[in-house]
Amino acid sequence: MKTMTCKELGGVCDERLQAGSWDEMVKTMTEHVKENHPDVAKDMEKMHNEDPKKWSKEMRPKWEAAPEH
């Protein structure tokens, strides 16, 4: 299990999100942003439409570097 904040994943708050895999974290972050930060969700959707892999390329190394707990 790893924990990262919304901010560490490109969001705007310090809420801690937990997941056991990168795919699970993507889903958790997506749900968190949609529910809590609709303006950020729109920006992320726009970025995804322009370059579907951009966010993952930037954030996955941070996930890989985060400690297991």
C-alpha cells in the first residue's frame, strides 16, 4: 500500500489517498478530483484529451518512488 497526497498527484489539496497499485491510485485520484475539485477535473480531462499519457508520465515516477507501508 502507498499513500500520496492529492497535491503530489497534481491536484490542489493535502488529502491523503491510498492505493495498492498504480491503476488503483489513478482510479482513486480521478474519483477524488471529480468529487472535490470539479475545476481541476475539467483541466485534467482537457489534458487527457490532448495527451492521454501526459499525467501518467509525470506522476507514475512519483508513485514508484513513494514508500510502501
